[in-house]
Amino acid sequence: MKLKRLCINIAIALLSITSSFTAMALNVTASVTKTNVSKDEVIQLKIVADEKLDGSKVNFDTLSDDFFMGRPSFSSSVNILNGTRRDSSVWTIAIAPQRLGTLTIPSFDIDGVTTAPITLTVTMDDQTPTADELIEVRTQIGKAELYPKESTTLDVRIIVKVDPRMLQNPSLSDPIASDLDITAMGEPKQYQAVLDGVEVLIVDQSYRVTATQSGDYTIVAPTLRGGVLYSSQRGGSTKILNLDSKAPEVNVSVLPVPENYNGIWLPTPSLKASQTWMLDNGESINSDSVSVETGDALTRTLSVTAQGGSAEQMPELNIRNPKAFRVYPEKPSFTENADGSVTMTLKQVLIAKSPQVATLPAVDIQWWDTKSKQAATTTLHSLEVEIAANEDNTAAMPTSSTPPPTEIVVQDSGFWPWLTALFAALWLAFMGLWIREKRHSTLPSEKSSDKRQTSKNKFIQAVHASDAIAAHTQFEKWCKEESLSTASISAIKQELELMSASALGHQSSEWDKRHLLELIESMRIETHPNEALAKL
């Protein structure tokens, strides 16, 4: 009896354990709102587990080949009713079939438990619009025939014929072309408009197309990608239409560079060049010749505008100026104009340094006229400069008028008249020398000092303003008016070179003007010892 009772207890315990494991097993189910759907129709896929799980347990990436997917959502909950605890985890995602026929939603594995696959029957709804009916792409290219390194503009207009709020993850695709350089010109412009009585969204984008080598090419224009939420009038279903419209194509032919062409290759249908000459006082030079003095500055500004070009294609203008000038060139600046042309501006400051007659050379710009298909040259004229020495204008010495000699009849009065005459002559000679020395030391030196001080002050002002060109000009003038030591001149010139290098961007670190100003201050006693003593 005892043995029989023991066996019964063991059996009851085994049954309890088995029923407990059965109750603890994970249950997972998958379901959809309908299985007979039309292409692009939106349905809901739901996966439910009876345990509280992590949201990362389900991966919907396996659906991406056959379905347009929305953003999945996840929730978990715990319900306790009459002492019974119920856990649940729910994954939900909106999907829309992209192919006709029979599609299968595969099973999902959650902690070793798999859901049953779901089969869908997908048909076509005749009332569903196509992507080409929702999106229209128009293109216009400036030139269909180019030369290597020549550019043109491709204008693309995308017309969206649905409510923009219905767009899902819209994005503008890039134009596609091989062996052509295509870059966007600015950001796309979006605005509402009415087209054929229908309110539409218009997206305009321009691209610069640059040829690299000869041949025939095809550009696949950009279009709008993404999806559109569409509500069907029949049945009231909502669809996600995939924007897979075919983008239009644009043909471009690139002609080869002529074999007999020599020189800089700059293809353009139009090239305009101009220049201006200006003195350092701001006066423009409108003739072919000008007269300056040593230390004076001339500014030459050249402007070249090429249609259908870019900054990289503009030629480098190498100007060989005569040695009579010290040349300070600035970096060329480039401006992209609204008409698709580019303007290069080049400025040079030339400081006359030796008296002579010199010619600042003309500039020849070679280019290829793509309209007439022949070589062309644009010339900017030269300028003849007569350089005179800059000498200080000293004031003319005033001459003292002396009364004519008077005939004096002297009677013999002993030696006193002779002695008196000797003292008078000595006194007059002393006074004459004193007046002469006074005029020499006071009037000219004061004028020279004022002029010297003006050049020095202008030099200091230019240094404070970090104006390298003005600083060089005023220092040249100061050196001609002042007897500076060789060491001081060398030290200041070294600082001026650093100043110019910083202004032209040839030096990585920023130039500090304080060192140069300290050099100028340290030269005050050295250059004006007499003035310093006079103040005492």
C-alpha cells in the first residue's frame, strides 16, 4: 500500500510540472487587417506575444523587398484581473504591397517561437493613379553642344500634383551622367502655384554641367523619390503610392579640342575684359600715359567675365612688369553671376622706385569662341609711365637788401674813426651770419620736420590699419626724407614683408603689428636727436 501511494504521488507531481511548463510556454501570433488587397493599398500587420518582451525582438527588414513600410510601433502591458496576471507585447506596422500577384509575409522568430506565414492576394485598382500622373519633371539645358572645360546650365522643374502633406519621406534624387561634372547651383526653390486650374507644388533646381572630355553623353534628370498617401474613392482605402516615375533624359554632345589650337584653353561663347588705372590719391587715369614720382603708387584692376565658365577654368594672368616698379599683387577674386557667367577680378599695386620712362605691359587673353568655333584674343592696353625723382623743394633763401655805399669825406681825425669802422664792420658781419644761420636752421628744418612727421604719421596710421600697400608707400617716402640707419631700415622692411605675406594669405599665423610699432617708436631718438635736444 505504501508503495502504491508513493507512485500515485509521483505521478501527480509529474502532471503538475508538465501543466506548469505548458502554462509558461510563449505564444506569438501574426495577423493583418485583410488578405485580398490592391497594389499600394495600406494594411496593418500586427504581432502579439503573451509575455512582456523587448521591442527589438522583431525585425521587419525582411518585408522591404515586397512592401512599402511605415514606421513600426511597439507597446507592452500588464493586466491583473481577479488575481490573474496577463502580460502582452504588441508590434504594429503599416505595409503596402508593391507587386501584383501572390505575396507572402514571412514568419517571425521570437525567442525560438515562430509565427505562421501570411499569404496576400494583390490585384490592380484601375482608379489608382500612376507615379507619372502625380509627378511631372521638366528640363531645359542651356547648350546641348559643349567643348571640354566648357559649362552650361541645366534647369529642372518638378511639379507635384498632390497635397504636399501627403508626401512620405520625399527626397530629390541626383542627376546621373558619366564623364560629366554636374553640381547643384544653390538650394532648390519650392513654392505653390496653379497649373491648368490645379494647385500644385513646384520644385526648381539648377545645375552646372561641365564637360571633361569629348563624346556623346546622356544625363538622367533628377526627380522626386519617396511615397504618397492616396485615399481611394472606391472602398475608402488608403494607399501608399511609390514615386518611381521615370526621369527624363537630356543628351549632350562634347566636341574635341581643335588640333591646330595653341595657347590657354578657355572655351566660352562670350568673353568681356576691362581694366582701370588709379593714382594713389584716388584719381583715375583715362589716357595712355601718366607722370608720377618715385614712391608714388599706381593701382591696376583687371576684370574678366566669361560666359559658361567656372572659377577653376579662368586663366592665370602672368603680367611681367618692368623693374622700375615694386609690385604687390592681390589674390584673384571670383564672382558667379546670375546669368551663369563668372567674373575674375585681379588687382595689382605698383610703386615707382627709380626715375625713368617705363611701360606697364598690355595683357592678351586667349580664348576659344564657341559660337564662331575659332580662336580669339582680347587685349587690355598698356600704360606709359614717366617716373621723376621725388626731391624735396627747399625754400628759396631771401636776400637782404643793403643800402648803396655812401661817399664819406673823412678828414684826418686820428685812429678813432678807423677803430669805430672796424667795430661796426665786425658787428654787421656777425648779424648777417646770425640771420643767415637762423633762416637755414629754423625755416627749412621746420618745414622738413613737418613733412617728415607727416610721412611718419601716415606710415604709422597705415600700420595701425593693417594696410600693407599704404605702409610700403609711406615708408618709401619716409626713407627719402629721413636719414635712417641701415639696421633700422632692414628691420622695418622685414616686418613689412611679414605684413604683406599675412595680407595675401601666404602665412599661416596672423601677423602682429605691435613689433613694427615698437620698432618705429625706438627710432624716435635715433632719427631726431637735434629735435630732442631742442625741446630741452
